[in-house]
Amino acid sequence: MNRLLVVFATVATLLLTTCNVLPEQEPVILYRLPPPSQQSTIAVPRLPSLKIDRPVTSAALDGNRLLIMPSDNQFQALPGIRLETQVPLLWRDWLLDAFWQDGRIDGLSAASEGLRAELELGGILRAFHVDTTGARTQAVIQYDAMLIDPTGRTILASQRFEARQSMASIEASAAIDALGAAANQLAAELIAWTLEQGQ
């Protein structure tokens, strides 16, 4: 019995010592993209229904880290900064909101809801980061959009969209604002293209 007590006391001492040695966890700040600023419009063309799918992306963009590209072919993550959800989900939900604000599609849903729609918008999110490789620091979003017939699973149209927004600093708040501005620029082109091709 005494031997068990000695072993227990030794283990407890080691655990307490280990807890004191471990570094304190770095505080993490969660960010979301600014809401879309699309203007509601009653102009034609209009579409009856559209579902938006989560985009395919690379492993680097599949998490919720805010990424910086300091040199070609290299990513770094801003420490202590997280996006509110994984980048592909963040992008899909943000696009849904942008299409809602535009108001020219009567029925909108996420593809994951399993609802019927006349058209589906899917694609590949190739860039969603801050680029510091050039003369100017820029937020970059690149999205290869595909308009799909959900019944036959055929691609009706596809196009690459890219938006860049200059930044004054690499601070997290500036990066989020710049990504939001780039997203609005891209969404305006994407919505117009979707409505045109959907006809």
C-alpha cells in the first residue's frame, strides 16, 4: 500500500511539473468577412432557383487560417488569427448572402440542403489569401465557377473570376477588409455572369 502511495505521489508531482513547463496557449481571434454590399435590384434577367455548392479547394485553403503568400509557392499563416469557419464554407455562405442581397434569384439554397433547383453553382476556389510577393500587398480571391445542370450533372458554362484589393498593411483587420472588398468585386461579376448564362 505504501508503495502505491509513493508511486501515486511521484506521478502527481511529475504531472504538476509538466503543467508548469507547458507554454501558455496563444489567444486566438476569430474573424468573419464583412457582409456583402450587393445592391438589391429588380432588373432582368431573373432565375427561379439556384443552389450553391461548397467549392473544391487545396489542402492549404481547406482550414480556417488566414494565409499570406510572402514568396512564390509558399504560404504562411498569420499567428493567433482564425476565420470563423473553414474557407470553402465561408466562401459558399458569403456567396449565398451576396445572391440574396442582389434579389434576382427567387429560390436560393446550399447544395448540402438537398433541395431541388434548376441550376447549381459550383467551382474551385484557387486563391483566398494575402499576396506580398509583388510591389503591392494585395488580397487575392480566385474562383473557377461552373454553372451545372443538376439533373444531368452537366456543365452548362464555366469561367474564372479573380479579384485583387490593395492593402496598406498586413494587419489582420486590414486583410479581412481587403478580402471583403475583393469578394464584393468578384461577386458582382459572378452574379451577372450566372444570371446571363442561366438564361
